[in-house]
Amino acid sequence: MGDTKIVKTTCSTCGSCCEVDAYVRDGKLMSVEGARNTPLQSGGMCAKGVAATQYVYNKERIQYPMKRVGKKGEGRFERISWDEAYEMIAENLLRIRKEYGARSAVFYAGYPKWYRPALLRLANAYGSPNFCTESSTCFQAAALAWRSLYGNGICGPDMKNARTLLIWSSNLYHSNTPMSGMYQGLKKRGVKIIDVDPRHTVTAHDADIHLQLIPGTDGALALSMAQVIIEEDLYDKEFVGQYVYGFEEYKEYVQKFVPEEAEKITGVPAEQIRLAARTYAGNGPASVMFSASPIVHHINGVQNYRAVFSLIALTGNYDVEGGNRTQPGPFSPANEFGKVRRYDGEEAIGQKDFPVWFDLSCDEAQCTKIADYILEEEPYPIKAMFAMGLNHRMWPKPGHLLDALEKLDFYVNVELFMSDSSKAADLVLPACTSYEREEVHVGRGGRFFFSNKAIEPVGEAKNDIVIIMEVLKRMKQRDAAISDEVLEGGYDAYMQHILEPSGLTLEVLKNHSEGMMGKNLFSPVVKTYEKQPFNTPSGKVEIRSLVLERYGESHGYEGLPVYHDYRTETEIDRTEYPFILNTGSRKPQFFHARVYRMSWLANIENEPLVDIHPEDAKRCGIEDGDYVKVVSPAGEITGIAMYNVMGEPGIVYIYHGSSKGEANELIGKDYVDPISGFPGYKGYFCRVEKEERR
């Protein structure tokens, strides 16, 4: 038995890339704990990270390249060599490119996110406009809403200098555990905290004001806060007068949302709305913290978030200390996108359906409706998909996508596990976990650190980017025009390429386990708009968006952040489906579908839990712990009823991702935001019935 050594590395089970100390003995990962020598960690670790050994050594890990030998979806594969796999990919992708054109191949990045820029480079070298990511259902709609106003990338909250923090649907303790300490520090410093969330979460419990709204009514709440701020003369007249486009129309529109009217829509008491508005506008500087998905997972999501983001401009809290600031800093691996853009020489999938997506989010195509595009061959045939970490459960009606994947001429999935999504593939390739590869990272404040390989890869698993590089190499051997200088230099050269703007070298960074500050740092700046106009058609903050109005006639988009109520504007019979169905609210032990296969975590819930308010349950004759059936216009699943008073009556919460009962099967495939294409995961309709256990 050898000695145990500690390796400084990262855990990316949920994609956060937290620094950890990995305990390794005889080449095997024994356990992990949070790193103690970093400003972002203090030895603690979330439930997902603690289960790392079950993640790395899971019985469902793909260990070798596997070629399909049975029918698609049957799950019968045989082991092949990496050389055979690469040749198979190159041959099929080039065949499809020749027969149908490069646009007929989709390059998809799912989990994790670190290799996205490299995969985008591969798609560009191939000539396809169809580089897509899981952000077609996560984050990009929030970015789109922000850019429609401010024209640039999202500005995060400057919590260090804020006197008020407005948290809009982000439960830090479950979705961003490392930030919980910072949150507690704000409380100690006396920062006023307003939390907007349909549920009384741990985060809401610690807030000064909790606005417990009905899911999907965020826009009405934000517009009502704006009405109070304008009516009581609390808005920043100088900023609005000089830098905001469309204010007069906006001012007139928000008069429909006086707090008493907003209370009827949102369920939030009028006086609480007034108190929140006065606090946010009057106790500045104030910043807004928001989450990637909860607001935009509604069919009115983009406009709801536009209403929220407008509050920042209205109060003059844009790009000031303590507000929401532009934060230039050292070059980040994720910002490799700053050097490479999606090939747009041809129409991409989703471009006709969601044109604003392409005007405001140019890095990727929109693939929410990809199943229809494959099956209907519109706008043109999609014949191949090179996917990395594709999880069909991220889509509404995921079974519909699985059917479409099986219709492709050629489908590859690079994955950690033999998931249902992988079983539909012609070829599956084994990827590494973060414990099995080297990687460079950049943290807040310009601190870079190097993540070491803690153990050798399980089986023949490989680094995702090395796989991408080899695929490019094999295609270039057949067609010299397919090339990319960065991908052709090898993995170490790729990491150095990422580090280049920081002024650091890979060799030096590897020898500093505590991390290093980048040499080429930028001094923080404020009020950048005083020197350069906003990157919008008007050059101002567009509360009335000219980009959206561009498609008013063709798509019905409106320039102002108008509120549409999905509950009253639906054709669904609400007497038959009386409850609002909300899927995906974060649980501390889960991360989408990925960790259900880890017994320590999955055994906490042996079957899907259907969170229902006791008042609703009793009306339906349902007791806590009863076996129930949840029925929506799109489908049905079964699970266990759990009385839960965190939310208000009338709302049913189910976490998605479980193969024993996939909540997203309850969401209609065409139930999407017409602007972003995002599914209405958090605002559909259902009924709940007691069911005999089978």
C-alpha cells in the first residue's frame, strides 16, 4: 500500500470548476475536499463534489471508443480503437459535407463547457454555421435580454461596494455554494438584501425583503417597481435623460402596473413592492444579481428579464461602483470566444424562427427545435451531429429529440457515461473527468491557476480538446482546406494560447500551485458610456429596443419590455390543468441528469418527488408520501407526493433529469418563448392525481 498524496486539481461535476485537494493512493482517487490555499475555497465542498469517487469510477463510465452494432437506440456496441474511431468520424463528416454541404452537420457542446471554443474552431474549419450548445436552453436568453438593452455583455453585481443587493431568482446556497460565504458577509456588513423568488428558500430566509411572486410574473413585478420609482421621483434623471432611449413610452407603459394592480398579477403585496422599489432606488449604490435560467424559462421570459434589467438604467446603477459594472480583466479561457466567431456564411438552424437570437447572440445557433429540423428537413437536411456531452433531457419532450437523433445518418457523442443520449449514437467516445486532465483556469480578480491531473484516465478516456484536435487532423489529411492553426499546435500550445494575453507562461503557472495573478491586468473603470456609446442602434440604453422592433411585423416582437401573462393568454383548459408546473428548481444534490447515477446522491430520492402545497394536496385527496400521477397537455409521469410549503398554493415543483420520471416530458415541444426559443419549463400547466403503486 503506497502513501497518499494530495494533488491540487478541480472538480467540475456541475461545471463550476471549484479548486479541490484530491487524495490519491496507488494511482487511485480515494477522496476529495475543498482546497484550503485559495481565496475562493475554504475547505468546504458541496454534496456533488464529495461524491467524486462515485463519479469517476461509476459503472456507467464509457472507457473505450464504442461503435454501434445493433439498431439505433438499442444500446448494443462493440469496442474499437481510437484510430478506427477517428477514421470513422473523418470519413462520415467529409462524406456528408460533400453530399449535402457543411451546413448539414451540427457541432454540439453540452456538458461540460470548457471545450466550447475549441469545438467552435472545429465547426468553423469544417464550414458549418451550426455550432450549438446547451445554452439554447440555458443562459443565452438572459444574455440576449441584456444585450437588447445595453448592447454589450452582462455586467455582474459589484457586491463589494453595494449598499443594496437585489437577488432575482437565484438561490445561492443550492446553485452557487461557494458564494454563500460572501452572501453571509454582505449581511454582516449591513447590506440591504431584496430577494425575488417564488419559493421561501434559504437565501430568501436571510433576506431583508422577500418578494414571493407567482412564477413567470417577474416582468409585472419589475414594471411595478419602475412605476413606483418614477412616480416617487426616485429615478436618475441625468442618466435617463442623456443615455436612455424610449423612456417616455416606458414611463407611460408602466402606469398600468401600479402596485395594487401588480399585486393581483404577481401575488406580492402592494406595500412590499413599494418598499422594495424605494429600497433599491433610495439606498444606493445598488446591484442586481440574477440567475441564468429561471426567468427565461417562461414563454414571456426575454421581456420579463428586459423589465428587470431596465431597473438598473432607471436608477443610474449601470457601470458605477456598487452597481452592475463592466468588469474588464485578464483573458479568460471562456473568452476564447472573443477571438473566434461562429461561421455565418450560410443560414443556421433557428435563424428564421428566432432572428433576434442571431442579431444579439452571434456565437452559436439556436437548436431548441433541432428535433423538428432533423425530422422535417427544414430549413434544409440535417444529416450528422458531432456532439460532446449531449443530454437529450435538456430539451422539452426529450423523447422527441431521441427519436430524431436516431434518424441521423451519423451521430457521435463524446461522453463520460453510457447515457440514453449515447445509446442513440453510431459512435460513443470516452471523455475524461476534470480529475484526469490538465487545464488552466482564471478566477475572479485576475488570478490564474493550473489544475493538475490527479489520476490517469479511466480506461482509454481522453481530454475533450485532444479529441477535437485529432478529429481536425484526420479531416485535414483528406482535405487540406480544413485547418485551424490553434488546434494544430497540440494541447500544451492551446493552453499557452489561452494564457497569452495574461502575460503568464504555462511552464511558470504549473509551478505555482497557489495560482498567480496575471501580469496584464486592467485597472477597474466606471462609467465607460461617457467615453463610448452603447453598442445599440441608438447608441443608448434601449428600454425600447430597435432590434426587437425590426421584427415587429414579421414576428410580432415589441420594443418595450411588455408583460404578457402566460396564464390568461393560453388556450390550455385551466379547469382541466389547474396547477402551474415548474420544473428544474435547483436541489443541492442534483445537477440536471448527470448525477442520478451516483448512489450517494440518487438514493436521497428513489423516485421523482412532486412538491405540492398541503392545501392543494388535500383538495386532491393526496397525502404526503402518496404515489401520484402528474398529467400535462404534453404527457404524464409518476412520482411521490411531498408536502412542501416553500412555495405558494397552486404551483407544483418537480426536478428534471430522472430516467424514472422525466419532468421535461411534461413540457410541450412548441411551448417556447417566441423571441429566444427557450422552453417554458417553469410556467406550464398540470393536474395531480393519486395513483395506485404499480
